[in-house]
Amino acid sequence: MEPVAVIGAGPFGLSTAAHLRARGIPVRVFGEPMVSWRANMPEGMLLKSTPAASNIDAPQPGHDLVDYCDAAGIPRLVTDEDIVPVETFVAYGEWFRQRLVPELERVRVVSVDRRADLRGFELKLDSGEVFTTRAVVVATGLSGLAHLPRELAVAAPDGPAPTGPVSHSSQLHDLSRFSGRELIVVGAGQSALETAALAAETGAQVRVVARGKRSVDFGAPPWQQPLLRPESPFGRAWSLWALTYYPHPYRHLPPAVRHFLVRRVLGPLGAWWLRDRFEGKVQVSEVARILRASGETAGRPALTVRTLGGRIEELSADHIVAATGYRVDLAAMDFLGHELRTRLAVSRGTPRLGAGFSSSVPGLYFTGLPAAASYGPVMRFVCGTEFASPRLVRHLAARYR
Ligand SMILES: Cc1cc2nc3c(=O)[nH]c(=O)nc-3n(C[C@H](O)[C@H](O)[C@H](O)COP(=O)(O)OP(=O)(O)OC[C@H]3O[C@@H](n4cnc5c(N)ncnc54)[C@H](O)[C@@H]3O)c2cc1C
């Protein structure tokens, strides 16, 4: 049997590959292990997810985060009050890979096209190799999907860059480069607030600009959450519990509801432990709207904003960071061949998935972030591997064994 191709070596790709191997299905896995966590998140970051919500799902026991802690001889990360450093999580992913996906190929998939006889796919690798397979799992996560809103993009005609006036938060790993400088961070999500706090801690003067009144807020610590609501990896709430443990019916909801929930559930909110590191150290400007950014006003980039009181103001700094998240858009997944993309059923730029994470092109599967519009917001997080991987692999095994 031709091996199944798994494109991606982040938590979702590694988990899917481990499940395929456990079923005896030959697999080739491509990508840089845990690269989003190593290169596209700030050094010193702490995970917002609790240890229990930071397990990469494996087909056999003994591969949770706490098992890695035991194997590495470091303090166990177990309770909701234990906070996971990104460096520990990267090392956990690498340990998981070595044990369960040892044959990972650190090459890029340049293109995926359907074979002329429509019996599977042809993949080109950046090593120059071309090979064919009956099934492909796309687990490319955040790669290439960083979102820069139009009003900020105008100030970065050559694209966002840490050396230009505007960057995207995914481009900033070492925040010490901003020490002694003034920084504006646009956004109110965990990424914005943690980037701001980390930059302030390295000696930058930081202002967060966020849209809406009381848009900058932090979650309640675990010991203050209402006990009568059910527990979920994201906190105690009926909605979070349902979306985490019962994502099955999600894809049958009306498209408008699905897309709204993916955007809004678990939306902008800082982690409980970030509040003390943020308040009093980072300035906040809550505005009605950001009208535009300009590359250089008196030598510095600036934001023109409408204040909550309706005035027009200009805020300038040495650099602007857009912590404006990621947006799934099949058009940006340029390794998928043109013909393949036109064949895919889509919903607002995202693949429309059926049972078992299968797309409308037989043999082509999506997991992780690109599956969130079909299976719900939990697919944006590592704990989504628990639902996704066994189901995807069961579906695939039944058809392509
Ligand atoms: C700042 C920040 C903080 C976050 N914190 C948390 C958190 O605390 N908890 C949590 O659960 N989630 C968190 N997330 C979300 C988290 O990043 C995702 O849940 C997770 O990374 C998704 O894993 P993935 O395997 O789908 O993709 P990724 O981890 O993004 O991995 C993508 C993989 O695809 C590979 N790839 C891409 N294109 C190709 C190609 N053409 N050929 C070959 N390989 C390719 C890459 O090399 C990489 O291996 C955070 C996200 C951000 C941005």
C-alpha cells in the first residue's frame, strides 16, 4: 500500500501520524517539528491552555505532557494552576515525535495535485522528489495564515516585517529587540496581551490598542470559576463543555453560526495569570475604530484612530505589532494545486468537511485550524487532537487501507 502523506509536524500532524502508525497504515510525515511554537511565538511565552488541555493525543497511554515531565525529570505539570512554558511544550512535542513519529521528513511539500486518473494525489517535495499516494492529511496549522487587516496592511506595502514599520506577532520570537523603544500592539487576545507584557518586561514602552470598551480583559483564576458549571479544558461553562466534548453535530449548524462561534467562542481574553504582569506596566488605548496606519509620520509609524468619544487621534511609536491572529483561507494554502482547490467545497474560504474530517475531494483530509469551521473552535487548540485524530484515522483506514 502507498503510504498516506501527512503534511505538518505540529501537534495535529504528529498526533494523526501516530494514530495512523498504530493502525499499521504506512505513513510519510513532512514538516518542521513544532515550528510554529519554536519560531512564531515569543520566547518566554507561557501557554494559555492548562496542562490537561495541552496533551497531544496518542493512540496508546504514556504520551501526555505529564509523562514527558516524568521522563525529562522536571516538575510535573498537572493542576490548572500549573503553567506550561512554551519551551517545555516544544520539548514535549519533540519527545512525542521521537517516540511515535520517528521517520518524520523535514522537507516542505511544494505541491499537491490530483493524479490524472483521479486515483489519488501527486506530491512534489522541495527535495525534488515526486511521489503518489491515495490519501493526504493537511495539518499545516497556522502556516501562511497570519492575518493583517487592511487598515494596517497599507502601512506595510512590502508586507509586515520586524524591521519595517509594521510586523505580525507571528514574526516576533525575540522581543528584546524592542528594549528601550516604543511599541504599539494592536489586538486584545492572549497573543497581543502576552506579547505586550513580554516586551514591557524586556524594557520596551508598550501601548495596546484594542477595539471597543473593556476589550482588554482577563479570565478568572481556576479557584474563582463557578462550581455549578461543567468543567472543560477552557474553563467552566456549558458552551465550552459542549463544544469540547461534543463537536460531532457542529458541522450541521448553519454556516453563519459556525463561523461566528469559531471567531467568538474563546475569543479575546487574557489568561488569569497575565493580569499582574500586564496591568500598570502596559498602557491601553481602547478605541472605537482603527482607521488606518501610516508607515512613517515624523519618522515613526502611526495609527489614526477614532476614540470611544468620537474624536480622531493619532498614536505613534517606533514600531507597530499586529497581533491580529490567523484566518483560514484556502487561497493562501498555495501548495494545494489550482485544480484541487477549485474542486474543494468551501465555506468562506475554509474547506467544508464531512464525516471523519474528509473534504469533498475523496482522500483529502484537513485537521487542526482549517477544520475549525466544520468541527468547532476546539480545533484551534492542541486538545482538539483528542477528538480529531482517532476519528480522521478511522475514516481514512476504512477507505484507503
Ligand atoms: C501566540 C499563540 C499562542 C498559542 N497558545 C496556545 C495554547 O496555549 N494552547 C493551545 O492549545 N493552542 C495554542 N495556540 C494555538 C496553536 O498554535 C495551535 O493549536 C497548534 O499549533 C495547531 O497545531 P497544528 O499541528 O495544527 O499546526 P502548527 O503547530 O502550526 O504546525 C504546522 C506544521 O505544518 C508544517 N507545514 C506547513 N506547511 C507545510 C508544507 N507546505 N510542507 C510541509 N510541512 C508544512 C510546519 O512545518 C509545521 O510542522 C496558540 C497560538 C498562538 C499563535
